[in-house]
Amino acid sequence: MSRILFVCLGNICRSPTAEGVFAAMAEAAGVPVEADSAGTSDWHVGDPPYGPAIRAAAGRGYDITGLRARQFVSQDFDRFDRIIAMDRSNKETIERMRPAGSDTPVTLFLSHAANAPVEEVPDPYYTRDFEEALDLIEAAAGGLIGQLQNASAISPKAR
Ligand code: 4NP
């Protein structure tokens, strides 16, 4: 069981979408995962995902209505096997909170996609392009699931 945490700024657009898409695609692929998401800010703590993000995800069959925003905390380094940032700014904020001795990998989400045209997931809260964000999130989720499958094939004891 891989525990994966997706992190963005507000935890109402990109990271809850990533959590929902990744969890659904992993289940469909038969890969056991525990997915969660968080924001580096406390601006929307307790809020459901942003309406347009909920509707765009629903348009592709993902239900993210039940998710609630929370703020990233340094204890997340111990609670998850991998932390995945939507953009470089998120990644830098996360790295500044890394506890001494923690070796939990923190990666950019799109580094897991095969041929992503950009390195960061553009924030649809500002771009208003929720379909672009979903295209990139689906590509990266698929790539990450493939990597998890390969890792468990190489070391079957990790299953
Ligand atoms: P997210 O997008 O980081 O993808 O959840 C944002 C949502 C809200 C705000 C900024 C980014 N905001 O400024 O409230």
C-alpha cells in the first residue's frame, strides 16, 4: 500500500482533483493506494473543492465533492511515502518544512508524466482552464501508477 499526498496552494482546485483522479485510476488499475491532499496555505481549511473544479472532474467521471481542504503539516513527511507538489512554489514551501532526518521524496507531479508539455500544473483558479489542468493531472496520475506498478514488480515484498 503506497501512501501518497498531493499538495497545492489552496487545496480546493489542483490537489483535490489530483487526489480524486489518482485514487480512481489506481483503483481501476488494481494498485492499492492511500491518497490524500493538502494546501500549503490555510486559506480554505474545511472547504469543499471549488465548484468549477468539482464540475470539471464530474465531467470526466470523478467525484471529488466529499473532499475537505486542510493545511500541509510537517508531520505529513512521516505519514506518507511520497509527497507530490503541483508547482515549484508548493515544492519549495514543503521542503522548508522537512523534519531533520526525513528522506520522504517530494516531487513535481508532472515529472511523473511521460511527455508533459510543462513542468508545473497551471493553477485553474487563475487560468480558468480546468480542462487543461485535468489533462495534465490524468497524464501524471497514469505515469505515477505505472511507476508504482513497476516498483512492486521489482520488489514483490513491498506489496
Ligand atoms: P489551488 O488553487 O492551489 O489549485 O487549490 C487556488 C485556490 C484558491 C486560491 C489560490 C489558488 N486562493 O487564492 O484563494
